[in-house]
Amino acid sequence: MSTDAKTISPVEKAAVRKMMLRLLPFLMFCYFIAYIDRVNIGFAALTMNKDVGLTASIFGFGATLFFVAYVLFEMPSNVAMEKFGARRWIARIMITWGIVGFCTAFITGPISFGISRFLLGAAEAGFFPGVLLYLTTWFPKAYMARIVAVFMVAVPLSNFIGSPLSVLLLKLDGLWDYRGWQWLLMLEALPAVIMGIATLFFLPSKPSEARWLTDDEKNWLSGRLEDERKEREHSEKNKPHKHGASKIWAAMSNKWVLLLAVIYMSISATSNTLSLWMPQILKSFHLTDTQTGLLNMIPFGLGAAFMIFWGMRADKTGDRIFSTAVPMAIMGLSFVATLMTDSLVITLILLSMVLISNFALKGPFWALTGETLPPGVLAVGIAAVNTLGHLGTGTLNYFVGVIRDKTGSFPLALLPIAGMCFVGVILVFYIGSQNAKSQKLAEAIR
């Protein structure tokens, strides 16, 4: 469903504008900090790996441990958020990941590196799906692709801004007897703790707590969201779960959660793998740390610029399928094409195409997820899609390190992700066809 400016009432327009201005900048900054704390290890690795004795395989395994913990704790975290409220739970997540990120500066070898990555994954688990769930309680589905795109632009921005910042922090090497990578990890972790505390005072847990919405705006919003919930319940696939299982089991055994998770594996693996490995990929062309940081900005900057445009386009057209499948196909083809060149310029262009496509499709994909999942498993289902997707991400990160060690080739190491992209394209079209059938059934019932 697309939004037509002519049919938008003044109350709707005012409510959406207020929610976007009050919530999105704050949540974007929180996610910006979260992603910097997750991927700054990629720049730290330029000097840290040698200092503490990490091979490419060990570094990749550490990245996998992050996602193992993320998988184990993510869905319980979303369940806890429903119990304790978004404000308190998001604050808890941010404060704990900031503390763990700071302590990572004091690792001494492979074992402490692995432990630190596992603890960081456990601490951060639940933040992203928790925010997505939170946004679905505020914004109608017609706005979700652009809202998610605006929120997730924090990911490419964290790399775009974080790349030169990380290089500058590496230059603090030797100050007060700390290595540059230690300063990088310590100083980039502190904002998470500060923003976690700020969350307790700034973020309303639900629309009824928002003093800046009028009664008319709250009534419009609650009515619109309730109508959309009832509409989803009309379709055959949205019947109540047949088994009296827990929420987590209901989500994990849901067909649509599993299919969406397979699609998300390629999406998540692409952005996370390149965030962690791209500094080393670029450095393999015999660049300096400064050159590496500056070139690393380019793909992420382009991705940030295109991401919002594509999300707005997806909402304007109401299209979720082609807006997800076409960029995913470009990702896979661009990965494969890196095998055919040893040129730095062409490699950078191809990786830029990968990341532009990757960030563009995230808004439409999560909007598709919200429209596809049954209401009964939506809360845990969003976390399950993210969790299972990250399980594949962690596995692929490990194989990137292993294949790189065995072959010495980054393009070969990235081929498994390309294969997942092509599988994802097929599944997106399948879900689209099934959603179209369900929508026709719902209309016939009405």
C-alpha cells in the first residue's frame, strides 16, 4: 500500500512528523554507536592482530563467537523487552555493551579475544530487533520501509564516519603506554554508556506515554495500528499457532520466519562481513592505514545516500518484492565479479555496488517482514529472523577467514555469500507470491 499525500489527514501528518522528529534521530544515534562498537574491531585488527597473535582464521572465529552469543540471547531479549518496556531494556543493552566494548581494549591473546567478542554479542543481543519491534508500535506499515531505511542509515554512516575516526585513534599509539587500537576501543565504547543513561530519560516505551502527541493523534494512531493488525489476522497463514508452545518455539517453527531468516542471512552477512574485513581487503593492496580508512569511507557513504531514496521509493510504490530482490541480485553478481579483477579501483567499485545494494534493500526487507509475519509471533518473530540470519552470518564470517588463510584470496572467500544472495532472490519472489494470495483471500473474506 502506498501513501498518497492527498488522502493524508492533518492529524496523521502531524503525528507522523512528530514521531519521526522525536524518535528517529535518537534511535539512529544509538544504532550508530552500536555498529561502531561492533565493527571497530576491523580497524583495530590492522595492528591488534599482530600484537596479540591473531591469524585470519582466529579473527574470523572471534567474529563468529559474537554472533553465537547474539543468537543465544536475542529472542529472550525481545521477550524481556515486552516485559520490562522498551525504555529500560534498550538502556540496559547499551550500558552493558559499552562496558564490554571498553574492556575489550585489554585482551592479551586469542582466548581473551574470543571471550570479549562473545560477551559483546550477548550484551548487544536484542537491540536491533527490539528497535524494529518498537517502531512497529508507532508507525503504520505504509511508512515502515522509509522509517527502517532512515533508522538503518546509521549502519553505513558508522563506517563512513568511523573509518577516518578509527584511523585517527590508531595514531594515539604509545600515549600513556597504551596501543592505538586500545585507545580506539576504549574511546569508541564510552558513548554507548552515556546514551544508555540518556535513554532512561528520553525514550517513551509506547505512544500512550508520549506527552508530545495530542489525544487526537494518539486515537488516530491506535485505531490505524489496530485496523492493520486485524487485517493481517484475516489471512489463512495468520491463524493462531496450532501448538500450545512458548512464544519462542512458535516463532522458530513458523514457516515465514524460517524463509525470511534464510533471506536475511545474505543481507546480514554482506554488511557485517565487509564491515569487519574490508579494511583488511583494502590493506591487501599495499595501502597505508590512512589510505585504507579514506577509501573504506566511499562504499559506505554511497550506501547511506542511496538507502533513504530506495526506502522512500518502496513506500511510494508499495512494492516490497522487487525493491528487495533486485538489489540482492546485484549484490551476488558484484561479489562474483571481484574474481575477475586484481585492480584496486575496479574492486572498490564492485564492493561499492555490493554495499549500495545491501543498504538499499534493508528498508523494504524489514517492511516485508512486518507485513508477512503473523501478529501472534511478530514480536519474537522479528528477533527470530534477525537471530537466525546472524547465525548464518557468524558461520560465513568464520569461513571467510578460513578460505582467506587457505587460498590467500579475498574474492574466493566472499563467494559463499554470493551464493546465499541468489538463494535469497528466489525466496523473496516465493514469499511475494504467497503474500499476494493471502491478500486476495483477506479481501474475499471482507
